Amino acid sequence: MIRLLALVLLLANLLAFSWLQGWLDPWVPSGREPLRVSRQVAPQTVQLIPASELEAQLERIAARCFQYALLDEPTLERIKAWTAPYPGIRVESTPGRLRLRLPTEATDAELTTRRDEVSLIAGRGPDRCAP
């Protein structure tokens, strides 16, 4: 009886060892990710940010984005032409919708001025951009 128990324990240990080594992954995934650390891109640059500061950063990013929906094609083209002298403004356009993103180095006064200029061309104020 003790021999049988020892054999069962030995087989259980071999099975557990092979499972942890990943040898049984095709049949029973072990959940191991041995290459995960080697695939990380610049892990030393990761910074933890408190939730309150993260929310403030998301608000600052959203403040630099102006979105206009349901614009006719001539208005879309006038707004795109308006962005030509401002190379830092990124334009994302889909049919009937335009999203403008100002650079992060833009001041609050510049943001207000650009938003007012585009609002005059569009005939209304911008919609809120989704993050």
C-alpha cells in the first residue's frame, strides 16, 4: 500500500512539474508567460500616476481637442485650410466630422483663440472630444 502511495505521489509530482514547465500547455495551459519580461519596451520609463493626477492630465488632453460633427463639405474644407498656417495642429477627418488636436505646448490663451477662430468658421462651438 505504501509503495502504491509513493508511486501516486511521484506521478503527481512529475505531472505538476511538467505542467509548470509548460510541457502540457497544448492540453492544459499553465498561464505562464516566460517571455513577457523580455518583450517589455523600456520598462524603466513606466511611471505610476495617482488617479487624481491622471484625471487632470486627461482633462488637459481633452481641452486641446476640438470636434465638430455634422458639418457640410465646404465648411470642412474651410477649417482644413485654416489649419495650414499652424503646423502643430493635427487634423482627423471623416465624412461629416472633423477633429482638431492642438499641440501640448499650446498655451491656454492660444487654445481659446484657436477654438474661437474655428467656431466662427463652423458657425457654432465645438463638441467635446472623446478621450
